[in-house]
Amino acid sequence: MKVAFFTEGGYQGKVPKNNPNMRTDMAWVHALNADHYPIYLIEQLPSNSYDLGIAILPKIKDKIRQLDVSKEINRICNVSSIMQESNYFMWQDESIEDQIWYLNMLNGVDFMFTHNNIDQQYYSGLLNKQCEKLPSVMITDYVETSNKKMDAVVIGGNLVAAYRGLDSYMVARELDLPIYAISSGRKKLNEELLGITHIPWTTWLDWMKHLSKFKYGVQFGIGGAGSFNLNCAYLGIPCIGLKELESQQLCFPDLSIGDVDLRKGKELIHKLKNDQDFYNHCSKLAKENYKKYFAVEKFYNTIENIYTKHKNEY
């Protein structure tokens, strides 16, 4: 299966296994042995060049709204798809013109890829068409872990709605331990006033080494790839999060809570601290379930089956 991937990334070609910045989108490209193209150059590609095309539409549409992305993917690829970006409703904060453009692009491809069951349910109803899940995947060949362990909590995002950062913080502070967070582009001014120590934005490999130092994780982000939760599972760091996020629910079934059940989250983080057997159980199970549900081989077989199904339909 020959795959083309289109994103706002400025690079072209394959993603090598030793790429230091192997975040989720690059991990997808590598795992599928896909050719990546900047989405702004999509009109330059020859027709009928690929079996499957996957596009991730950028959040900021200024440079792309004049492009008929779905038409171009259909021209270039035998089977066309668009991958969900962010949580399932974030696009509704955009201008009306961009919301209409986005819906037109989604309706113009053969099917849509989503992150989680909740996203699949939402978009299939919105579009009246079949949607498929594109599981998150990690390429871990070059991951190094730290021998230094800290009795500290790391939260999976800054204090904005998309990450539910304040909710994560309120659960994390129950332990009266140092609290850390990554510095993303959405970091708010003066987050440090709450006593949060920020890890500078860095490459994915460096991030994984930083993350491996922590004893506890909390992430209440609503939807999306769930990469923080998956990273924690690979490293065996018990992470409290929302059961709607599949990387959380599958890897940490005993630490997954309902959307608004912060009281339960607080109870669980105290149990992790005070019950070493429970902590060890959650850590061990997370590593086992990571391999069971998110191994690279399983990911590729999933996409191969999805492509075959839609090839036969279209």
C-alpha cells in the first residue's frame, strides 16, 4: 500500500526511524512508510500517484482556505481521507467561513479518520458517513529513559480548555508534591504563580527522557490523540485521565474517570501515593496494555484493513 500524508509540516519525503521529533503525526508517517508533503503544495502532485491519502488540515486556515483539498486528494489517491485535528469540537471556534470550508472538505473525501470512539460517533453523525479510528502510535527505538526519579507530578498540558489544565492541576496538587508541565504554544502568562514548573518545549525524544523522571501523571484533555497518556503508559507512569480517551482507558482502566468526576480523580491520586501495590499494579498493567493495544504492528494491520475495505467500496 502506497500512502501519501499531507500536513502543514514543511518537510517532504519519508520520516526516518531516528527522527528526534517523532510526535504522533510523524510516527504515523513513519509507521506507514508514507511520503509526506506540505499540504500547501498538494496541487503540484501528479494524479493517481498513491493508494491512500491522509490529510491533516491546519488549525489556522489563512494559507489553505483557497485550496480544494478534498478534490486534490481524490485526484492523487485511490482512497481519500482527512484526519481529525484536536478534539472533535475545537473547529467550531473558527470563523463561519472556515467552519463551512472545513465541513466541505470532510464531505468531499471518502471517509474521515478520528482519534477515539466519542470522536467517531460525533463525526459519523455530523457527516452522515462512515468514520474510522486512526490509533495513536509510538516509535520507541531511540527512546532513552532517565535513572533519576522524582517524587513529583507532571500534568499533560497548559492551563487552557483544550488540555483541561486547571482540572489536572487541581487533582495533582492533592499530593502536595512539585507539579510540572510542558511549555506548549498555548502556555498562559503567569502559570508559574500556581507553583507549576515548566519543562521547555523540546524534541520528542528529549521530552520522553524528561517524562521518564516522574512518578505520577494527570491529563484531563478532552479528546485528541492522547499521546501524553500513551507516553506515560509506555514508561509505566500511572496517569489519571478521562475514560473517553482511548489511550487512557485501554492503558489505565483503573485510573480512568468520567468527564466531570474530579472527586474520583482526587481519590485515585491519593490511592496511588498510599497504596504501593495499587501503584505497581497500574504501572505494570499500563506497560502490558501499551504493547497489547498500541504496538506498531497492530497499527499497520489496522490501517491495511481500513484501506482494503474502502478500496472495495470506492
